[in-house]
Amino acid sequence: MSETLLKRPSPEMVDAMRRRGMAERVLTVQSSTRVTPNMQRVVVTQEGEGAFDLKPGQDLVLMLPDQEGGLGRRHYTVRRYDAATGCIDLDVVLHGDDNPGPRWALNARAGDQVVCFGPRGHIHLRSGAEWRVFFGDETCLPAILAMIEALPEGAPATAYIEIEAEADAQAVETQGDVRVEWLVRAGPAQPMSRLLNAEVAAFQPPAGQGHIYLIGETSSVRWQRQSLIARGVPADQIIAEGFWRPGRLGGHDHVRD
Ligand SMILES: Cc1cc2nc3c(=O)[nH]c(=O)nc-3n(C[C@H](O)[C@H](O)[C@H](O)COP(=O)(O)OP(=O)(O)OC[C@H]3O[C@@H](n4cnc5c(N)ncnc54)[C@H](O)[C@@H]3O)c2cc1C
């Protein structure tokens, strides 16, 4: 086991995260493999006992080595959790080898350890919807597929997922009545997603109470939320969060304006 690779966050940070309801956990890497050309899957298990109370779609805050020799927070969704084996799958978008997330995922070896907090997050499958629609780019693919895979039998849902290349599409297993539209961008991700924004602009909400998930690059999510609200979609049907934006290091953006 690579104990030397384990860097611990400061006691102040552990306290601050605990006050926000997030437990500190030590994860051990089991494997790291390429799932599709631009996605690396790191399978981890939790050291020791401790309930892993996860809602499908939620994420973990990983403490990853940054360029300055410190630790930076990076959010990664639990793509899949197997309670029988304790295996937690994390799918990391390879948007640039120099950034802490992809660097960690590409170099992760069985036995490496990393500290995380969580599970956390308000992006998760909620009850009380007659239909659901998901819009997101590849950083949201793990969350969208985790939520789709947890749908009850016959539950209607549509997902629009932007990916870099056709080969980045993934198989979806669900009991829901689901349609997934893969939007192939052919190039690196940009702010103000042309493909996703066009789908949101064309979207006509079905009758009844539904949930619309808008996740991805923050300026796109903000534009999409404003576009729906301008067309009369009630704000309480929209669940929105910015997963990344140019210049931001880790973190997340609440989008409520
Ligand atoms: C709740 C939540 C769940 C998330 N789940 C996942 C997940 O399951 N898988 C996943 O891969 N990501 C996920 N993300 C997004 C991920 O946390 C961010 O992309 C994060 O910035 C990645 O860290 P990094 O070290 O790669 O880049 P950072 O060091 O944080 O960023 C460096 C720069 O790279 C650019 N950048 C960051 N992310 C991207 C990107 N995806 N595409 C293009 N440019 C980018 C920005 O300009 C940024 O300033 C999630 C985010 C949130 C908030």
C-alpha cells in the first residue's frame, strides 16, 4: 500500500467540512482504466467502516495534489456504488493532463490512497416527478447515467449529453423508459455550449410535474435556466448547478439567477 502518497487535509478543513455534514474518508484505489477515449475510470474502496449514504447523482470532494504541492478540492460524481464489494466508480474527464483531476486519474495505481469528503450535493434523483429531462456535458455524464440507472420501471426520461467524440458515448442500463441523445461536439469543451443551448431552446416541457436537470459549464447552465424561465417553466421544476467554468479551480457554482 502506498502510504507515502496519502496527503491529509488540515484539521481546520476537516472541521469545516464536518460542520457542513461531510465525513472525511480515506479511499484506496483498486484500478484505473480508460472507459472511452476521453474518460478515465478510477475504482476506489473506502478504508474502514462507515455508512456510505449516497443518493444517485451525488458526488465526492476529493483532496488531490495540486501544482503548488498542496491539496485542492475536486468534485467527482459517484458513477456507480456496489454495496456488496464496496467499490465506488469515479469517471474523470480527460480535459488536460496538467490539471489535478486528470493527472490523478491517469497516474492512479492500485493501493494509492486519497482523502475525500461526502457524499454530498443537491444534484441527485428526486422523487415526485412524472417526467425528467437531463441536459449536461461529459462532466455530468456520470451523474446523469447514475440517476437514469436508478429510475423506477417505466419512468419516462430524456437525456441530452454533450461529448467530445462519438466514441465517448456509453451504454445505458435502466428500467426507466429512457431516450439518450448524444450530442457530439468534435473538439474540446467550450463555455456557452452551442449544442446544449440549442436543445434547451427547442425543448417543450410535457404536461404535468417534471424535473429538468441543467448541469455543466456554468455560463451555459445560467443561460439555459434563464431561457426556460423566460418561457414560463416554473423555477421549482429546474435543478441547476455549474460543474466547471474557465479559470475556476475545482469547486461548484449554484445557479439561481
Ligand atoms: C457536483 C459536481 C460533480 C462533478 N462530477 C464530475 C465527474 O463525475 N467527472 C468529471 O470529470 N468532472 C466532474 N465535475 C467537474 C470537475 O469537478 C471540474 O471539471 C474540475 O474543475 C476538474 O478539475 P481539474 O483538476 O481537472 O481542473 P481544474 O484545475 O479545476 O481546472 C483548470 C482549468 O481547466 C478548465 N476546465 C475544468 N474542467 C474542465 C472541463 N471538464 N472541460 C474543459 N475545461 C475544463 C477550466 O478553465 C479550469 O480553470 C463535477 C463538478 C461538480 C461541481
